[in-house]
Amino acid sequence: MKCRHCQANLNELFIDLGTAPPSNAYLSKEALHAPEKYYPLRVLVCTDCWLVQTEDYAEAEEFFAADYAYFSSFSSTWLQHAEQYVADMVTRFGLTRDSHVVEIAANDGYLLQFAKARDIPCLGIEPTSSTAAAARTKGIPIVEDFFGVRLAEELIAQGKQADLTAANNVLAHVPDINDFVSGFRLLLKPQGVSTFEFPHLLKLVEETQFDTIYHEHFSYLSLTAVNRIFAANGLKVFDVEEHPTHGGSLRVFAQRADSGQHSVSTRVDELLQREAFAGIKSLDFYTGFQIKTDKVKDDFLSFLLEAKRQGKTVAAYGAAAKGNTLMNYAGVRFDLISFVVDRNPAKQGTYMPGSRIAIVDESRLQNAKPDYVVIFPWNLKKEVMQQLEYIRSWNGQFVTAVPNMEVV
């Protein structure tokens, strides 16, 4: 396989998580009587540009189908993050009713609703029909398509260049990262700004966040790799911020390379130096991740087996892709976790891919009163524990497996 950015040969393995179905391919009751598609889940490191990436086994359309079930608005923490983002961008870049904001991967309108509330013209790009329909109910115009150079050129022809583009948790999701980034260079007005948020590879490795690895994530990103990819495709990074979202994310600010309106913040060089000091351009940084991952998996499985031996009941909260990676790698099935609770009606009544554990609404939790509740979206641990505090009334305890086993 060739690197999806620089086309160098890929020979170095970062981690092998065996095989798994797509993490957001939730199953209907009827689908339980049919086989599932499984793909190898292997991640490689490019030693030329240091882009960490999954092996290619299927097209993006296989992972982002019309009935895509991930809706951003079901997390109050994420909604607060999005609202603050809009407020910050309005203040920093002077956005007004004469500006135009375009979000790539607009999902269900979780972010653009806050731009709309400020009467700032906006447009969402979203390829999945299910979430695009939800965004339209909020009055947000949506182009239902995958983003890249072709779509950027079409939007320009329609007079829809952007003063600000937002791309949250999508840069990792694109198979052709060069075409994707080049699209932003075209779509931006000469003085426009693009922001990108993505989980930070440094945090993934340091905290063994292996459950953020799944097929929908084609790339695992450092500022080192992103800086190079942007430069090769006509964008210049001028600032970077670190945020706690998704276990530790970067927000990268970029402008057209031919613009130069914004001076480069010292934070860019400081983070590049920190990554270099951590060894992100050395294979030593990546070795040992498999061993640490296997320990997390083994500890989680040992906990579940011991709970079963003791006659304890275990449920889970959050039918998240993270949970699917963890359960499929550990080989967990419904004999160890009885059910998974999720607030999203689109997931309720379906089954987790691979493990085939039922996804139910919260009333099931209140009725069953399990001894343990595993929080799969550990990045939302505080939010979930506050929401489900009532499990303490029957002496229920919370469990997280990543970055290490913890029973609270």
C-alpha cells in the first residue's frame, strides 16, 4: 500500500486489531439472520511524512451510508463546545450577516444552528442522508455530497465561497486527504480562514486510546503530518489550540498559502517541537502500542469474566464506535454485556455491529438495575455519570476501560 498523502511505500505496522465490521453499521433485527461484512483493522505508519493510516479495504461510501446513525446533537458537552466555537470565531474574525460560513461534515446541524441564530449565512456539506435531513429540520441549507475539489469548484461557480470553513472530526474520515484539503484552498475567499478539529495522535499514543481506531477513521493525525499535508495542498497553518474533546484534540487554523493575512502564532512551532521531542518522527514512538493495547483489552475482558463468575450483571452506556472497537477486539458478546443504552432514537432497537448486543433506551437501565454500567464514550464520562447518577440508588457502579480499567 502507498501512503495516501505522499505515496511512499507503507511497511511499518502501528497496530493490528484483527477484523471488525464498520463501527457505525448498526444492525436491524432482520439483519441478525444474515452474515456481516468484516474488514481487517490494521494501521500503518508512513516514515516519510509520518501520516498514520488504516489499510484500505473498502470505499468511504461503505462506511458513511444513507442511514448513518451518528448524530452529534445527543451530547450536551459537544453542543456546548460547538456553541462556544461559533462565539469565538465571530469575535476573533469579525463574522457578520455579510459573512458566509460553510461547515464540512455538518452532521445534524449541531454547530451551524448557532451561526444561524446569529443571522450569519451558512451552508452545510453532509453526505449522509439521515443526518442531513435532521439539519434541514433546523432550517440549515445542506448540500448532500462528499467534499473535495469537484464540489468546491461547483460551490464557487454558484458564488458560495466562504469567509470561514469549519471541519470538525472529519479530516481523519477522508480517504483522499489531498483532494479534501485542496478543496478548502479553493472554497476560501482570499482572506478566509479554515479550522479543523481532530483527535491528537500524541494523546492517542500516550493514553492508549486504541478504541478511537476504526475503519471510518482513515488517518490518525499529528500537527507534524497535518502541517506538511496542508502546505502541499495550498494551505498554511497559522495557529493551533489544544482542546479536551474526544480525549484530547487539536483545533488547527489555516489560511490560503497565497494570502498571508494572519501571522503565524508561536503555538504552532511550540507544538511541532513538542511532538518532535516526543519522538513522533521516530518509529520508537509507535513501538509498544500493541502491547499496551492488549493489556487494556485483557484487563477489560478479565473484569467482565470475573463479574460473570460472581453473578453480577453488566450493561453499557453509549452505542459509540469506540465501544464497538473495544468489544470486537476483546471478543465481547451479550453473555458478558446484557445491553447498551443510547439516547439516540436512530440507534435504539438496533444491535451493535459484531457483538450483536441490543441497543435500548434508558428505561431498560432503570428497570434492569445492573451492577455495573460500562461507559463506552469515556471522553464524555463526566456528562454520562451526572446523567446516570441514579444508578447509585441500587449500588450500581460505573466502569471505564480506556485508558485503563477503572470502577467508580
